Amino acid sequence: MPTVTIPLSKAYPWHDGDFRELKLREPTGLEFTEIPIHIRVLTLPGGERETKVDFDLAFKWAARLSGVSVGVLHTFTRNDTMALVAGVTQAIGDEAIDEKNSEG
């Protein structure tokens, strides 16, 4: 899987200067044993879907795959945080989606 690039709505400070996009590299197999994956999709009555996200884990994955500290990631706006979650899900793959635990 190639690098995932997440465009951001504003610049954020980091050691090498401000950045306006976050690049997530492909995770290694070992990282899947070091950081758990838990994103749960529920199918509700009427066919609607609800996704429950563990934001702490999303930030840990994003920090690991980007090299940017969790502290900086915590300063992201709401929209940038949601883009981060989508990017992490894309970077770690569809195995992050646990449809076997769907309810409905």
C-alpha cells in the first residue's frame, strides 16, 4: 500500500517547520502487534450504519506512521481530526473495520 497523504485545513508547527499535509507510511507487520486496531461498524435498524472510533488509537497510529507527535496531532481542528481518522483507516487497511461485530 502506498503512502496516504492527508491534506489539512491549516498549517501546524513541527520541528522541520509548519506542515499542511500529513503523510502516513505503510505499517509494518510488527506494528499491528504493538498497537491494537479497533474500529467498529454497527448496522442499525433501517440499514443505517454507525461507526465507533477509538480516537486515542487513531492518534497513536497517526503518530507512529507519520513521525509527528501525538501532542501536535491533538491540536488538529475537528475537520482535520476526522480526516486523520479516515487516513489512518486507509493506511492500516480494511482489516480495521470489524463488520463481524455488527449489530442490527
